Amino acid sequence: MVLDVTADICPMTFVRTRLQLDKLPAGAVLEILYKGEEPRRNLPRSLTEQGHEVLEQVHGEDGQGRLRVRKAG
């Protein structure tokens, strides 16, 4: 599943991500598309603190990025 939060700013990037993860079963992978420095730093940290596993993070020079996260069981 892919969640696009490129139009959102913190803390809404995390809120929308959390709401989407809540709908998924344990072990599911969510791909999050984001834009900006705050979500690049805050999303992985916040998700890891909640027990989710960051599988991959790719951040481009244009400020856009992609984060893949496995939901905690």
C-alpha cells in the first residue's frame, strides 16, 4: 500500500501515517511518499519509537522521499 503525504506538513505527515498503519494487519508494509526535511527526519524516528521497522528510506535532492515501513506485530 502507498500513502502520499507530500502535500502535508508535520505533524500531519505522522498523523496520516499512523492512521493508515492502524488499518493494516501486523507485518504489512506501507510505502510513504513525503516531501521536506521535517518528515525525512521525524517519520522514521517516530515510527521506530512505536516499534515499527523502517525497511528503506530514499531521499532525493528535490526534497521528495520514500519510506517503506513494516507494521509492528
